[in-house]
Amino acid sequence: MHLHLSPSLHDAGPTSVLDIGCGTGVWALAMAETYSLAHIIAIDLTPPAQEPPSNVTFLKADAEQDWVFAPQRHFDLIHGRMLASGIHDWPELLSRCWGNLKPGGWLELLDVCHPFRAEDSAADDPTSSSLIRWGYQAEKCWAVSGLDYRATTRHLERLRELGFGEIEERSLKWPLGEWADSERERRIGVLMLQNFCTFLDKAGVAILRQDQAVDEQEAQQLVEDAKRDLTANCCTKRFYLNVYGSSSGLRFRRTLTNFLVEYILRASRVIRSFVADMLCEGRQTRQQNYGTI
């Protein structure tokens, strides 16, 4: 299982790690087991209640507030996934990451970027697909709350402005349903379809109802149409999500696909906590970018 892609950490191993929006804590716990000499601070608005091992600290903290849990220039690695659902000020967050990394430290993030897409060009717009129409409406509602689900497309410029070096950005299609060519991607597609249907069931209406942006009846109809479109047409319209990765660092080449199976399996475990937080409001969960200073 690939826990990180920062090459220099594979040799000596990190001594101090920050996991932003740790969710269930599964990544932090796996890092603690792999790197027994490292101390992992894992923060979330709702951190796990379980008793962690001695080299993990779960903290209730908001990544958009002052980082009082560690001195500056403290971390070898800062990690985050699925952060788009909780971050309102990306330039500020990336600046904090820069200021809290040791020289030679790494930043690793992974995120999904809107809009939802279909490989079938005839279905690849909100007028032809109820699923894509729901996605555009949800994006409008998130924007009202100050959330940018296309922030990943601006990370490259923001990392350059901060001083991260040799930045590389990649994107990849994440299938919804069992339509891809390879067995590995079909497996991913099956898991993603299950997760996404659960997400729509639990949070689809609530997202559209934020700030009363959409009335109750319309929201319910949009969600029902989206679920019907997704389950009935996923293999003919070939729906997918865009996963964006940005990388920066000396002698560093990003291979985003190494993370996918581990990430999808993990998503199936964290979907319930993600949905609960979506119903409350902004959450720091997880995902996408790489860098060193």
C-alpha cells in the first residue's frame, strides 16, 4: 500500500507528520505503524474517538484557524485528501503548509475536481444528464458557502507563487461504474459507484438545501433523477470524476495512479463521516498536491 509518494521519506523516514482532515484516522494510523519513530499529528473538526498508539495524536482543530498545535518549520510531511469540502481560503492554507514544513519537507494532497463528466459526448453536459445537472447545481450551492470545487486547477500557480519548485500537475479519470477497460479500473469503478450512490442518498438533498438555495421538492427531484441516471446509464454514458494531482519538488515525478485503489477502499470506510460533516458544514477531509521546499 502506498501511503505517500515523497521519495526522500522512503530512505530515512519522516519524524514529524501532519494529517489535515484525518477523518477516521486510517491514514495516520497506517503511517504510525509503518514509521514507528515518527510522530503523527492528525487534525479534524471531528477527530476519531479511539485511543491512538503512542506516536499518533488526534486533535480537534480547524486547519483554517491558527496552527497552535506545532511550531513553524516542524513537519517533514503535510498530508491531506478530500479537502475541497471544507477549505474556504486555499491560498492561506497552502501558505500555512509552506510555513510549517521543514526545509526539504513535502506537501501531499489529492482532490476531485468538478464538473462530473461523461465519456459519451452526447451526455456530457447538464442538459443531457441528470447526474451532471445535479453536480452543477451542487457546485453553485457550495460556492455560496465559499467552497471552490475547482480549486485544484489553481494549485499549480499558487504553489509557484509560494516558491515550491519543479511543479508537475497531472489529471486522471476516475470511473463511476464498471465500464473501464482494465480490471483494476473496473474494480475502482464498482467501489466508486457504491460510494457515490450512498453519498447522493445521504447528502444529496442537504447540499442543495444549504442556505435554502433550492426548495425541498426540487432538491429531492434533482437527487432522484441523478441517482436514476447514474445507476441506469453509468456504463453507456461512462460517467467519471476528474482527479487532479499537482507535484513540486526536486527530482520528483508524481504517479497519481499508485494511490487509487488504496484511496477508493478508504473512501468506502470514510463516506459516512464525510456525509455527516457535509450536513453540518465545512469539513477538512482529504486530497491532492505534492511539494518540497
